Amino acid sequence: MADNAQQEERVYQATAPADRQAAALVSKMTLDEKIMLVHTPLGFPLEAGKEKPAGAVGSAAYTPGIPRLGIPGLQETDASLGIANPGNIRPGDRATALPSGLMSAATFSPELAYRGGELLGEEAHAKGFNVLLAGGMNLIREPRNGRNFEYLSEDPLLTGRMAGEAVAGIQSRHVVSTVKHYALNAQETGRVQADSVIDEAAARESDLLAFQLALERGQPGSIMPGYNLINGDYASENAFLLSRVLKGDWKYPGWVMSDWGATHSTEKAVMAGLDQQSGEELDKARFFAEPLKQAVEEGRIPMARLDDMVRRIVRSLIAVDGLAQPPRRRDVDEAAHAEVAAEVARQGIVLLKNADQQLPLKPDVRRIVVIGGDADKGVISGGGSSQVVPPDSVSLPTPFQNAFVSKRVLHPSAPLTALRAALPQAEISYDDGRDPARAAEKAAAADVAIVFAWQWMAESVDAPNLSLPENQDALIAAVAQARPNTVVVLQTGGPVKMPWLEKVGAVLEAWYPGSRGGEAIADVLSGKVSPSGRLPVTFPVDESQLPRHTLPDPESTTSMPGLPLKQPIRVDYNIEGSDVGYRWFERQALTPLFPFGYGLTYSRFHYHNLKVEPVAGGGLRLRMTVVNNGQRTATDTPQFYLRNGSSGHGFVKRLVGWQRITLKPGEQGDVTVNVDPRLIARWDRGNVQWHLYRGDYQVIAGANAMDEALSTTLHLPEGWLAVGGEPVTAQR
């Protein structure tokens, strides 16, 4: 059964009945009621001993409703990877921990992204929330970024599709979804003072295109700018981003909320397009409370602009049926939700190496030693505002000492326990890996050694480099020396270096695998499941292959809102421009450790019969036949790329589509992809349009961004597309 990434497009447009109903409600509000809706206090006490606001469930923020108009309060919660519970403000609250965003994207399955969104929306609604601060979707320009685990990929198409489906799933449960952080928010080092500098065309063809695709597919009720500046203006005060592009070119009808501690003014922010100040206690002032009211009364801000701000908020609640279906406390099917998390993990694990078919583990294996990674306790998760802490989680210390990164949380799904259940015939022992010599000795006495390695990432801090921390590279090398064909299981928040790669037999990338991560890892190692994940981000050999070899000195920066700035940081994204990730590697003729889209299975696939058909309006329809030449049923994810070698307006390889397909041994099937014409075009700043240039284009089909198993060339005529991709002139 194929999982087609080219699902029917959702046309993004304002819901006219919702707009009319919202406008009617706003017309009945007093000025004080309007002001109340556009600034949100924290939903939990900032200081110990204080109480949460009256009426608040206990979460990131709360704004009282207007009962006389049937408008519920805004109960907002962090939720990218599950419903967060900051400071255990809701004692005993249970929540499913989804795998990391990177793991979700590694499935290349929009269907699973939608199911994950449904899970988040259902649990939020059942806990009393109607606004989720979920969908993190910044493009991964910096692989050391501490929040990459929350995000999805380095590619605008994959990111936009997966984020859009997750948003649609959330909002199907009468909960508003918030996409973030709009835009070019690619590092945590100095995140409140970093100025992301980039040309408009490059931004439109990369980060902005990802957000545009997500908005079109998911229609999120809210969008959140980041802490950073873009071309000199804070994202929350950036008129180009908020008014011209988002509300103007894209005709976005929802509301723009600030990040917590990211509002810097009243008049400038409001007139640039910010609609709501969030977590106002973290800002220097309650800019959207009394100062905004006074500015409206004195005519410095038009009443019409305030009405627009409020209408957008109410309209988004109405669009998800949030007035008729307010949150209702109830139990949820925890077992069913845990299975969704498990399936995302099973499908998102990426097999990077499998020399001599070391995996799956043989049924007759008798002695296995599991080493390191706290595999006897649980699976790792990322830190920060997205942190979910299921019951029986384990907290370990970290070297950092701020609120976001004071502890490293392991979800209670121990791989050791899961492996013992999956392989009852084997004797499976454990060593913590803290002494490489002792671990090597135990590995030598076993039939198979499995090393669990980790890289812990968290909001507010970046990784200093791409190495595994705490001497784990030396551990892996020692074990591999003692036991050839050692298996390495990585739990990381992004790419890492692998100086030991040639010495080990197999490598699994298991990301941060969520509530049932241990079981998912055991399913793949034991062969119950054939791995099908694909890398959503390029793994470089080392930092020298990156556009920016080093990050700013953390000691000269601050990443926490509300702290005094130390020095400005200029981050020049014009170095790579729109050529993010695998595009950069092709442009620079660099060979990565593992390319975007890469992943092995326990079977073998062959591609043939590539066909290309132009479609009216500038798009393409691509077809190909896939054959399973292996010995077991498995899922493949063939990918289609496009390259234009013309000078002046050409471009390096771009992902234009993919389709998952599951085949039995010897079975073949066809995959079909419809290509969005914007992926073929270049942005024309002067005409504010997409330009399809006349010329020869190469269509490539393969298993990853570096595989060119099949290719063909076609000639395309010149044409123009509107901002949304619709043709504006006849092709000629």
C-alpha cells in the first residue's frame, strides 16, 4: 500500500462565514475587551509560591474569554512534541511524548504527520487547551542548532508538507495550531540578538516557501515570529515579513502572536503586523495592554487596526469550531496514542550502515551486550519548552544551569528491556559504557555488541560541535576493536560526526524516539520491522563542510529573553542563500558523510521507466516503476529532483516530490508525483512573481539526494506564476 506524499492540496483561503461571524462579534466588544484579547499573561506562576491566574488550566499563557459573547478564554500550551506541563503546574497530568520533529520528518509520511497532529489536538482539547504552540518548522541551516530536534528538515518541500499535515491534524480536533518561528530562526546562540541577513529571492525560495506551503496545506490559526532579527528588524516588528509577505502576498487570515519575551514596542510592532503580545511578564513592558489602549484612544493606532487584530484571533477560533466545541476535560485513549508514537518511531528510524547484513540480528544469536546511552533506563528527549515528561521518566543532570536545560529527561521506554522481550532466546547483559576498556572486554565475550550513543540538545543552547559528547567516540572505537561488526544506535538531535564509521558493522539513527522509542528500536534491530526512515537533513563529514564553520562565542551572547544584550550578531545566510543543506553540498561539490534522503532497508529496490509529463500551468507529472528485488517486504521512498543548469537563472538539485511505497519480494509498483511549479521557478523580486525560465531541465529519480539512478532532460517554455503558484500569463 503506497503512502502518497502528493495528497490532494488544501486551498488556503479565509473562511468567509468565520470572517463574518468574527467581525460581528468584534463589533459588540468594548475597548477593554478588545485590549484584553491581544495580550496574554503567563498561564503559570513565574515566581515560587505564587498562584496561576484564575481560570487558567496551567500552561504557557492564558487570556480570559468573553462569556457574554460566547468567546472562550485562550488556553495556550507548548506542544510541538506533546502537551507540556511546565514546572509540573498540573500535578499528575499525563501526556504522550511524540518522537522528535526530525524523526517525524524522517518517515517522509504526511499521513503519519497528520496522525501525530490529531494526537496532539485530541490530548490538548481533553486537557482544557484550545491553542497549541505547535508546529516548529524552521529550516535546518545550522546542524548544531539546539532546537533542530523540534524542527523537521533542511528542505522547504518536505518541511512544508509535513508541517502542514501536522497542523491540519491538530486543528481537526477544534484546537488552533501555531507554526513557528517565522522566519530564518536557525540557531540558539544569541537568538535574541542574531540578525539573519538574506536576500529576498533566496528567502522566498527556501525558508519562506516552507512556511507558505505549510500555511496552504494546514491553514494554521496562528503564526509566531522568532526572537531573532531579519535584515535589521526584529521578526516581531518586521513589516516585510508580517504585513507585506504574510498578510499581503499570502493573504493570511489568522493572527500573529509574539514569542515569549519577544515583543519590543507598541506602535512599531502593531503597525508592522504583530497582533498579540505573548507571555507579557517576560517583556520589558505590557506593550499591548495600557500602552496600546492609550495609543488607540489618542489616534496613534487606528481603531480599525485593533479591530483587525481581535478579529483575526476570534476568526481562528471559529474556523476550528472552537466556539461551538470548547475544550472539555476527559480521558483519552492512551494506548492508541502510544501506538501512534511507536509507529512514527518505527518508520522514522534510519539505517545508515549495514555491512555484511549485520542487521537484523540473527535468530540464533545467544549472547548480546548492550553498552552505554542509559539504555537500561529509557530513551533520550530534547530539552526546553517542548519537553514532555511522561510518568516514570528519569531526570539526569546536565552541564547547563538555566531553566530550559537544567535536566536531561529520559522517557521510560528502556531499549534494554525491549530487546530482552524481543529476543527471549538471547542472554542480554548491560554495561554503562563509562569505562571503555571494561566495555570492550564485555564486547569481546559476546556474540554481538550494541552501543547506544547520544547527543543531548536543548532550547537556548547550541552544540559546540558535531562530536558525540562525553568521550563516546572513544567508547565506540574501543568496542568495535574488540568485537567486529559492532552495532551502533544513535539517539541525536541532528547530524553527528562518526570517526569510527569504517570500524563498525551497522549504524541506526534513532533520533529522540518518544514514549515507545525503546520498543521501536528493538523492533528494527530484531527484524520485526524493516527500517524505512530517510534522512531529512544532510550529515556532513565535519564542520569544515558547513557554510559557517564556527558559531559565535556563547560567552559573548545571550539566548534568554529578558536578559540584557551583550553584542549584536550578524548571521550571513547569503553565503548559501536558498541552497540549504544538500543544495549547498552540490553547489560546493562536497561529499557528505550521508546525504539528505538517505536510508537503507532490509531489502533491495530497483527503479526503471521514468516518465515526465508537463502539466498545464507550469507543473510536471513524474512517474516511475519501483521493483523489490530483495527477500522481504519493505518500504521504499523514491525521490524526484530537478536541476536547471542554465547560467544566470539556473539552480542546483531541488527535491520536487517523493512517494513511499511498500512492496513484497518480487513485487513492483508505480509511483506518481505532481510537481508544484514554484519548485521549478525562481523568485522575481521586481515583479513579485515566480518566473519559469525557458530552458532545459534535468529530472532525476533516485534513493537520495546524491543518487541519480534515472534521469532525463526536458525543455520548458517561459512563464510567470502568481505568489501562490498560479499561472498569470500563457506559457509560450
